[in-house]
Amino acid sequence: MLMEVSIRQKKSAKIKILVLRSMLVLMGRKQFKELYVDQICEHTKISKVTLFKYFPQKEDILLYYYRVWCLETTIKMAESKKEGLDNVKAIFDRLAQVYEEHPGLWLSLISYLTSLTRPPAPFPLKQIERELLFPEVENVAQYDALSLPQLLEKYLLEAVFRGQIKRSSDTKELSLLFLTTLYGSLVTCHLRQVDSLQVMFKRHIGILMDGLNPQNL
């Protein structure tokens, strides 16, 4: 059930979600830089003034997408009832799936996150936006909108508690290692024109997990 909000708040949330979904439709497999603000405005039937009211920079739409994707991933992982390394593998699988649909989007996101022009700040998700994005999820407010590194660290810590990784492992360092593997595999897949990111992910995280298996230490 939607929380009580004003008509203005609900309208604002709908506009932001509409811009997000329009971006995904218009981009397809293109790079983000090939998508223009005029195209988004025409598709969503809003003015530039309105768009920049909610997304001061065009790249803020990328950050909004990233936050929504992370929240959706958090929800999916919780619903799966899996723990530890199973969730780590699931994150890689989810990313491989969305990359197949929008390769340019994730390459553009990585490029922006590593840009020196401005530090990437988390883009907030208001409660009304959560409820409109995930109407089928009960108590959507209970889910923390964790970043990708935070998600990896959380599930790697679970893996330590389950004995899947040796207890002396530093989960923060491990999360960075898996994040490096994730981003590196994605970029390498693009550079080498590999057909399946999912296959590359499985090969690389398999090597990582073999090294982390207590039985192999």
C-alpha cells in the first residue's frame, strides 16, 4: 500500500521513473553519450527545465539507474533466501543479463564512476519512488539501498560465517577484489568482443573462489 504523499510528490516520483525508463528504451545497446537530452524530453513529453529540475546533470540519470538496480538486486537476493557465495554468484549473473540488454549503459556507468570530473555521489531514492518502482514488494522500506561494493561485502561476510571462506579473510578487501573482477571482466569482454559476459564471469569468479576455498588453503 502506498504511503500517504502529496499529489506533487507522487508526480515528481513518476517523472523521475519515466525518465529512467525512457533512457533504457532509447539507449538500447548504444553508449550513454549517444543519447541526447532532447531525445529523452521528447520521449517523456517533458521540458528540459523539468528534466534538469530532477537530474541537474545528464549523468545523474546514470546514478539513479545504478541506485535502482542495486536496490532491485538487494530485494531479489533477499527473496531468493540464498546466502554467502551463492548470492555473490547471483550478482554476477544479474549483471551479465542486464549487460546483454544494455552493454553501453554499464560501460558508460563505469566510465563515469571512474571519471575525475566529479566524485560520484549516491543518488537518493525516496520512499514514494521505491513503492512505485516495486509495487509488488511488501515493506519495501525495510531494504537498504546498498551499493555494489556493500552488497558484495555483506555476502562475503556471510560466506565467512558459513565456512565457505577462511575466517581470517578481510571481507572489505575481498569485496574490492570481486568488484575489480566484475568491472575488469566487463571491460575486457567489450575490448575483446567476447560473446558472453556470463561465461567470462563464471570462469573468473571460479578461479577466485577456488583460491578462497578453505580446503585449498
